[in-house]
Amino acid sequence: MTDILVLEPPAYALIDWEKLLDSQGFKALVTRRIEDAHEALSGEMLYLAIIDVRVPWKDCSVLLERMYTKDIPVLFVGCSDKNTSHVMTQYD
């Protein structure tokens, strides 16, 4: 059984989510394509979804709707050390 679904396209993969979540006692399914995330929703009972914030919204809107109807919380993360100036302005 999978606890957490992670959607992080290969171009953005900076964290070893499986290793990180496993070390905390969670079983993660890391998908690299939206289609694979849809497939995972069909067969798994999920407690949480982690999606890279750089995944285009228009590409994952149907996926997000399916997660909403299944009451799966979604956590959006951005893991980049490049071009962070727009984030830092929030703290000025």
C-alpha cells in the first residue's frame, strides 16, 4: 500500500522522495508523468499527494480534481536553488 504519491517530472527531480519518506516510515510512489499519477489514483489508497509546483497547472487540473473528490490533501513544493529572488521578496 502506498501512503504518499509524489509527482515530480524528471527535469525537476532534486530530492530522493522515496528515500526521504521511507526514512520517516512512509511508503511513497514517485511518478514522473501526470499519466502515471492518474493510474496510481485508480488503484491506491493515498493519504497525501506531493506535487512539484512547477508542473503546469493546465496539465494537472483533472488530476487535482480527482484528488479533491477523493479527499486527498495536496502539498505543492518547489525545490530549486535557482531564481529564488521572487520568493525572498516575500520576506522583505
